[in-house]
Amino acid sequence: MQRKEFGTATTETTTERSEQLSDDVIYKIDIPANRYDMLCMEGIARALNVFRGRVSAPVYKLGEYKGVRIVVAKETSLVRPFVVAAVLRGVKFDESRYNSFIDLQDKLHQNLCRHRTLVAIGTHDLGKVVGPEFTYEALPPEEIRFVPLKQDREFTARDLLAYYKEHDLKLRKYVPIIQDSLVYPVILDAARTVLSLPPVINGSRSAISLDTRDVLIECTATDLTKAKVVLNTMCAMYSEYCEVPFEIEPVEVVDALGGRVMYPDVAPKEFEVDMGYVNTCTGLDIGAGLAATLLKKMQLEADAVGGDGKNGVLKVRAPITRSDVLHACDVMEDVAIAYGYDNLVIQPPELATIGKEQPLSQLCELLRVDCATSGFTEVLTWALTSRKENFGDLRVEDPGVAVGGADAGGRGAVSIGNPATAEFEVCRTTLLPSLLKTLAANKNAPLPVKLFEVSDVILLDAASDVGARNERRLIAVNCNKSAGFEVVHGLLNRVMQVLGIPHETLSANTPKNRERIAKGFSYSWKADDSPTYFEGRHASVYAMGKRIGEVGVVHPEVLSNFGVDFPVAALEITIEPFVFDQNDKVLATHGGSMVGL
């Protein structure tokens, strides 16, 4: 096989003979970081054999449900809320297969599972435990007693973690994951025997061996999506050795609310890919029929729909082994790999282009200059914040919590699945908390403190392919012994002046302004109420027929929540409507100012 034929590279071939260990030849192969199915010999061999046409890609199917069930206790939400599971029946292990089975778990733990912080894998011999019903609970560490793997005495969970912290270099690094929790996660069989203390160690009672025939695989997690990927990968790789090859027995998981879900889900992911996109990205000129044939070499089932020509469409089905296939670009990459990277023709671009600054970035730079010359100091803050700061401290109801985490019409916030700290729970939907925190951290600065920032907020958007979008905004605050509403209001007028946007009534004093106002290029403000701002001292700002932001005096309770001691006036507007005109034409720049038309 050529070096680039499968998109991987054999970097080195060595032998252990020089060290008198064995005569085995060792091949070192670079595996793409997203190909979790190739982290074991079974996956590599299967992928290469399918690629070379020696075997067909396996079809994974669910076997008969035999009553194996895991019931989840509500307390697990405090520490590790998710669990998924499956059973491999009639597995035939030998030493090589057994070692590969253990080795794949270790490799998945190191990368996809993020050192077990996201997912922890447990494997158990069903013949040694009491089933078919198991429970996943969270108990005080003193109530968890069992004999762990490779030990011959019983420990409580707290004593065990203390023991590993002092005496086990390998398991020591997993202790902090749950050590400070009020309760520890634990999986028990029907006789209340401890099978696993995730994410640290399994119990010795259910340990698998070469004699094991029925294997229960469970994955506890803080990230359900990654747990499903890990479970599918383990099952796909070793269901080959089951009594019925590639057949996986499902396990029912009953969550804390009584919901019932069968795992694993072996249905392939389906989506359509336009051949025009594939050919444009790869420089090829092939039809959908040939592309479908190439994709089968990559274990992707594909059919040409709407014709197999160069303008056809591919209907692609990605099996559970290909969890890396998420988008049309992944399909395009697999077409290129199957076609052969060395066979792709390198073509110089037909057009010479010169890069330049994006219109939005150019506008931001110009506004930064004008804000700075108006006496404001620029700050740069984090895009992540806590729910409390983004909603509660601003006296605003959290729509995501109010409707159980749903979109709430785009008014909620994008949540971080596994935040590093409590301060980084969500993506901010307003810039105001960031500047209030900056004011609170600079209480010794002489008054007045005038700050501004031009940065992004992240808003939920069902129309976006990722469910959210960035919006560039300008915010300015004035902190003084009196709020100084006129200061930020003056900055609003200055910004509109340099943008060439006249006020709809106050600026209709020239023919050019009247022409702009008649075309909708104008701005105005209207008194409004907001819980974040002082009653009677808040206005919404409108431009080009839409609400673009607000200006007002921040409510004293909000200032108290952030620890700001003096009154604050704030202006926050989106600047994206000023980048393009109504015909999607980029607004021209002139010197340090923007010209509207």
C-alpha cells in the first residue's frame, strides 16, 4: 500500500530483535485524531480490508432484548448524570483479543474521554454478577464498600481514593474527578454488589477474563453524546467476536424521571451531499455514481439520487464506526482519500486575489478610534460568563431555565456542556456584565471611569446551521458620582454621526439627510422600560427600521449585584446593520469615518 493511499502514513518499521524481546516486526502508523475506530488492531484491519475490497463493511444490528436494565437514581445528577450500556453475548476471547479489548479502553480514556472526566468505561462479566436489573446510584463514600480490581481486601470509597492517591501512580490522576463530591457514583447489581466506582476503578467481583463469554459494557458520563460514541466504538470493534458476529444486545436505561431509552443506537446517520461541493473542494470532475463507489471503500454506504452525474446528489449513511462523519466536508474528505491524495491534480488558482480586511472588522477599527478620541478607554473581556451574571444579576429572567433549557425564542443563552468553572457556564448574550465586572475590579481608579468594548455576543438562532450566531456589538459605560447619562448619549450621537446616519427628526436639515431619512437610513430613540435600567431613565435605540440596542442609567440593584459603588450609565448597540446597505452593498469608508451612501 502506498504511503498516502488511505490517508495515513507508516512512519517507521522496527523490530524488537535488537533488544532480544522477540522477532516481531512493529509497524508505527499515524492514525487521524478523529478515527476512534482505528485505535485497535480490529479497527485498523477492518478498515484496510474494506478499503482494499477484500471484505464488505459489516452491518451492525441489535439482537433480542433479554431484560438487562440499568435504573438511574436522581442523586447521580450531582456528580455524573449519564449512563449508557450494551451487552456482547458469546464473546470468544483469546490473549490477543483480550489485550486489545483492554488497550482500546485505555486509548479511548486518554483522548475522547478526556482522561475519564467526560466518559468512563466499565466492563463486567455477566456470568459473575446478579442481574438482569442493575442500578446506577450516587451514595455517600462511607456507604460504598467493595474489593477493587487487583486488591485482596475491602475498602470504603473514601479510603480507596486516599489509598490510590498515595500508592498508585496510574489511578492517582483520576481521584480528583470525584474526590470532593458529596456523593460518589456507583453501579450495583441486583444483590447490591459494587460493580464499578466510576471513573476510578471496577470491582474485582465482575472482572472479565479469558473465560468470559457475556460482557456488559457501561459508560458513565458527564457528556451523553460522547458516551454514545464511546459505547458504539467498543461494541462495533468487538461484536465481531460474538456468537452472532456484529450483533449487539441492547440494554434499557431508566432515567431518574422514569424515561426509558434502549442503548446502543446502531442506526446509521443519513444526510445528503451535493456533488458540486465535492468536486469544487477536491478539484475532481467525477459523478455521484463514482463517488458512491469510492465512499464504500471508506465504510460509508452511499447512493446517487437525482442522477449519478457531476451535478448529482449523494445520499450517505455513516455507520456507528464513523462517528467522525458529521458534515458534508467529512464526506468530501473521504472521497478524496478513496480517490487517492497522490492522484489529485494540483491546479493553480485561475484568479489572483488580494486579501483585505473584512468590512465588519474595518468598521470596528474605525469605531474604536472614534470611541477612544471621545475619552473612553477600551477593554477586552471574556465571551463566557455565568448564568447568574448574564441573567439574575441583571434582574432578567433566564429563559433557558424558565422553559427547561429550550430555545425560548432565541432569548436564552448557549450553554457550555462541561464548563471549567462556574464563571464559564454560558456564552454571553449582552456585554453589560463584562464591563460592570471591570468597573468593580477597578474601584481605585479616579472618577469618572469611561470604558467601551467592541466585541461579540452569542445568540441562539434556530435558522443557523449550528443553532447560534455571533453578533458584533459596541458597549460604553460612564461611571461617576452622577450617572452622566448625557455622556453615553453623546457617544451614541457621535457614533451615528461618523456612520453617516442622521436622526430621523433632529437631522432633517439638509437635502442629503432628508434623502437618507426617506430611504430608511436614520436612527431614533424611544422611552422604554427594562428591569436592568432605572425606571424612567431607559430608551431603546432604533436604526434602519429595527431595534439595535439600548441606552440608560443602570439600576442600583444591578450595580449592587456586581459590587459597583457609583452610578453608571450604559449604551449597548449592535453595529452589524451598518456594514451593508439595503442592497447588500458594503458601506464606503472615508478617512476615519463611515459614509452611509
